[in-house]
Amino acid sequence: MEGQKVRLLGAWGSPFVHRVELALKLKGIEYEFIEEDLKNKSPLLLESNPVHKKIPVLIHGNNPVSESTVILEYIDETWPEIPILPKDPYERAQARFWAKFIDDKCLPVSWIAFTTQGGQQEKALKEAQECIKTLEAALKAKFFGGETIDYVDVVGNFLGYWMRILGEAAGIQYYDAEKAPVFHSWIEEFTSVDVVKESLPTHDKLLAYFKGHLEALHSTSTSS
């Protein structure tokens, strides 16, 4: 299977798609990126992910794999060189725990803080800041994986890049660098890694996209 063609169905601004791209690049795996129009989803996407009909989808040969964290584990098992998940069973379980914490706790409240206003936004922003404090306590080295990027760092890409741009677009501050120095240092280290920088969407393009999304959202709320 290792010699089969690898395709990735995604969208340029998705942090979930970027997770997969980053894992592929870290391992030096060649792949074809297929940009999806999420307002007019392709037959290939609908056939490859008939349950959720969402990106990302990795197609290895003729075998589609969906859900970003599932794809990351598939990549790590299929191409075991340069592992992103720890070898030790306990450390691997811990990595999965923190990845799930990011997806289940940190991302939802960060998005709510971006898309809402007033008391609801304040509550979500406070919860997002609590998530950051919790993650700070788990960071024992330069990266979650120690001195090199691992599974949790890849899953945390939203916090390392997208979150600051969301804050800029919405005029809110998710964290204070002085109050969260460990988290801030991780962001700086993560976004300065060459393979990460090469795969990230540009700041200005992403900022313009999220400002437009927010304007459309507030316009809809006002008109309704």
C-alpha cells in the first residue's frame, strides 16, 4: 500500500485539513491536494465520506479515511518512519487524551467566543482561557512531544495559529502572553518550524476570510 497514490480532499483555510497536510509533510509523503468547494461538494467527497460529507478525507490508493485525528493515526501506522505518536503505550494514551481535550473542550469554546457577542462571548472566552491554562500545565518541554513536534502539537495547530487570527478578526484576546508565557512560547516555537510555516495559509488571507465570515454572520443575525 505504501507505493499507492495519496490524495487529500480539503479546503485551504481548514485547520483540520492542515493537520493532515502537516503530518504528511513531516513524514515526507508526496500527495495530491484537491481543493473542495464546500458549497458545492464534489461527487468524490460525497462518495469518499458518505456519513459526514466533510473534509478532510485522505484517499490512499482507493481507500478513503475520514476525520482528521483518525487520518493522523492512519498516516502514522502506514508510514511509521518519523513517528508523530509516542511508542510507549502510556505516553500514546496521554497524547490521545490531550488531543481529545483540545478538540472537545478548547476548539468549541474558542469558536463560540469568535462568533458571539456580549455575555455569551465573555463566558466562552473565559472558558477558552481556562483551557489554555490547563494546556500550559501539560507542556513540559518546547513541544508537547518534547523537543520535536508530535501528535498533540499537530492537533493543536488551531490554537497555535488560527486562534490568534480569530481574535484579531473579532477584536478579542484569547490569551495574554505575560500571563500564559509557556503557551505563548509554544506558539512561537510551533509556528517557526519550517515545515509548519510552509504549510500554513497566509495571515492576511485567513484574516480577510474570517472577517468576512463574521460580517456575514452578524448581518444575518441583525436582519433576522
